[in-house]
Amino acid sequence: MTAVAVEGLLKKYGDHEAVRGVDFTVEESEIFALLGPNGAGKTTTMEILEGFRDRDGGSVRVLGRDPGVKADGRWLRGRIGLVLQDIAVEPYLSVRETIARNAGYYPAPRDVDEVIDLVGLEEKRGAKVKDLSGGQKRRLDLALGVIGDPRLLFLDEPTTGFDPGARRGAWEVVRNLRDAGTTILLTTHYMDEAQALADNVAVIAGGRIVAAGTPDTLGGRDSALARIRFALPAGAAIADVPLAVTDAEDGLVTAEAKEPTAALHRLTTWALDRGTPLERLTVEQPTLEDVYLGLTSSYAQQDASTPATGRERRGRRNGRSRR
């Protein structure tokens, strides 16, 4: 079953088209990453899916329901989880009290202590929220998002404020949720996070989806030329190199090759015949970040599609805390 289906989605703010015919689908039990720069329409799209904004056109189905219809929105609230960038919680409640309170809003929540262990807060279950570090508060956000045992989980920049070790731990939690059957729709500005987690990704820029696929195939990444870099050996000239050199700066040579194995064979044979080592030798395909920057570079970077009013921001935070 398709968990999320978006077709021809439109949203305007006055004369500004924030979302211009967006199409994508998210299958059940997959992690899907929606990537895009600030102002691309990503937040607007997510808020429409979550039921926080109305759309001006197109079709949206979330777990088979329309989040823009009041009755469907009520039905969805018991079946989706949200991990937003801002969260309103009582600072003087303990971690366990906070999670237990939110568990009461769902018909069949997960076990509170199981969720505390899942997100790595077992040593902080009795600590007050105000005494948590930034990373620990983000773990609490994740706990509040999954306590209702959602079929679909929205993750908005889930590891902001995490140190590298904590990020890896959070990734493992997200993968475990996916493996247990939870569908996850993720936004992140960390391309390594999208690479590590997502089964499929879509890039939105200028209000449109400009590319979609797996992290390894996005934008033709899997068929892109490999980059071979090495320090030019002493006494050698660029013209001597048996590859098509695309760049040479500060003694570091860059060549591109469709078949890197054959190219490396020619290069290393040349170096061995000369009796010279190839210092700083690397071979790499374009990274997901390279592809992402190439796809979005032609679009203006705006701060946001349309800033939410104070009421909208408060409503979104309060709506999250009520669940």
C-alpha cells in the first residue's frame, strides 16, 4: 500500500507560488527523504501532509485519507507521529512523565519505558526536561513522536544538535522503526543522513520536484564519471599523464573516467614504469551532496516560502504537544 501519494500539489501565498505541481509517493515501511534548500517549498509541502496547512490544488492522500478534510484529519492524528523542529513541553516534568502524558492521547500507545530505552534516555528517565542537553531534548522529541506507535512518522531535521555518536544512534533507532513497519517521511539538510537512512529521496527546488530516485541513483549519480585525483609525480608533466586531465592545481591532478578500473590500471602502470609513487591517490563517485548542489544551484535561496504567522507557529507547536 502507498502510505503517501501527492499529485499536482499547489500552494500560493498571494502572487507567490510556493508549491507548483509537486508529485511523489511514499510506500509503506520505507524511509523517504524530501530534500531541498530553504524557500524551496519543502516545509509547505510537509505542513500540508501533516494537516497544518490547506492546499490550493492537487491531490494528497496520507494513509488513504485526505489531511485537508476535518474528519480525515481527526482519524490521521491517532495514526501519525510528528517530530518537529520546535516542541512545547513542560520544563518541570520528568522525561518519563512527559512521555507518559503524551501516551494518554493515543488509543494504543507503546510502552513508555520501552520507548525511553529505544531513544537512549534510560539514564535520564527521572530528569526534568529543563535539565536535558540539546541532543537529549531532541531524543525526547523522537520519543514523543513514536509513543503513539504511528503507522507514519514525520521527521523534521531529527538530529539537529546531535554529536556524531548520538547521530549514529538516532539513525539506528530510525532504521529499527522502519524495519518494524513504520513508514518515515524525513527532511534533513545533512546529505550523509539522507544517504545513510533513505530508501528513496526527492529533491524539491523552486516549488517543484527536480529529481527523485534512490540515494545512489539520484540525478544519474550511479552512472556519473568517477573522479581520480593524485599528486603529480616529481619530474612529470601534465601531458605525460595517460588520462584526460580535467583540472590541475597546486600539483594535484584530477581526471574523470567512465570506467575507473581500466583508468586506474593505465595510471598505475604508467607510475610503476616510471618508478614513481602516486601520492594522495583517491577515486570517488560524485557524492549525494554534489548531486544535490548541482540540482538546486540554479534556484534562488530564500529564507522560507512564506513565513508562518505567530499564531500558525504556536498552533503547530501546540498541535504537536496535544498528541
